[in-house]
Amino acid sequence: MAGRRVMVFPSSAELGPVLAHLVTSRAEKAILSHGRFSLGLSGGSLVSMLSKELLALPDLDCSKWVVGFCDERLVPFDDPESTYGLYKSHFFSKVNIPESGILNIDSSLPVIECAEDYTRKLKEAFPDNDFPVFDLLLLGMGPDGHTCSLFPEHPLLEETKKIVAPIDDSPKPPPQRVTMTFPVVNSARCVAFVSTGGSKAPVLKEVLEGREGPAFPAARVAPTNGELFWLVDDPAAASLTINVERLGSGVKL
């Protein structure tokens, strides 16, 4: 791993533009290097923040983007719980990303078959790797320390062979989901967590500074050959005692 950087912003208003610049700078770098930019998206508050900030950029070109989902809920795309559905209405429908560049699940399938089908799609998109190597994964973290749909003390934390795993007993509804596994997450060239709000402060401290007992899932994200960024706001960082970078909206990553 190239090292972890923890960056603290006064609020999400300053964090958002930096996140958008991280996406576009990594896109430019990837397209120059290998002709396309592969991005893994997560849901939650990230959808509105990322969509708003990217759409505010002049000359945003997504024509060479390939977008996957770090996890997805097994619900119809018009359900408000659908991560793909939210990105479609907030972002995809407003940019020039090709339909073939959006790797979404088949929500009509049972959860095990859905995970197998999504694995096939990712293998087709990343034919040269045992595990897909995304240029950038954007992750969130729940107040229980989960990321993707990898929950504390769940057997999927120890999965080492599957690319995408099914989960039908998610402790957070809806119960049926598919999720990327740690081998995929930790194969990425760059991973960026976005964590905002005071409710995240206690768990963020334990994720970044350690805790007694098993590490939280978010703490197990450590790209083997990639960068790791934590972009957090002041309320989320309130309990941290480690050294952090305190930045404003103009920083370039």
C-alpha cells in the first residue's frame, strides 16, 4: 500500500469539490495510461454529494468511463434503496457515459444467481486480472464500521476466492444484497472513503486508531499496491488523536 492519508475538511461543502477533483484527476491519469477509467461507486450520502460536484464541473467527459458498484441492494431499480437507480436519476442520465459502461446487477435474479451474474460481468470487463483492478473505488462507512455490504463479524469478511458475494442476512435492510469482497477492494489502484457527520466519530476513531477485539470491516481496507484516502469532515473527526491533514476545498489530490 502506498500509505494512508487522512484528510479533514471543515464540512462536506469543502470536502465535495476535492472528491470531484480526485475522481477527474484519476480518470485523466487512467485514460492516458490504459484508455479507460474504471470507477466503483457506493450508495448512501455519497450519491448526492458526488453527483452534485461532478455535474458542477465544466467539460466533464465520461465517455471512457466504466462504472461498477461496490455493493448493491437486491431491489427493483425504481426502488429508493437501489444504488444504481439513484445514480441513474442523479448522474448517469445527465452525462455522456455509454450504457455499456455501466455494470449493474440483474435485480430480477435470486441473490446467489445475481452475485454469479455480476461476477461474470466484472470478469468480462476485467479479463486480464484474477480480481478486477479498479482505478478508483469510492467507499462509505456505516456507524457499525461496515463498508460495502461487509458487516462486522459476518462470514463474508473471510471470503478470499469470490469476486462478488451474495448476502441474504444483512443486518441493515434490505436483507438481500451483493457485495464486492476484500480481495477486489484491496486490488484497486486507489480507494477513497468519504465519512461525514458526528454520528461517525466514535467508529471512525476505532477504525483509524485501532480497537480491542476484531478490526471493523472498514479498517481491513488496505490496497495492496494502491493509495488509500480518508476524506472526512470536522464532526466525523472530532475524536481522532492521530495526525491528520487539515485542508480546504482547493486542495488537489
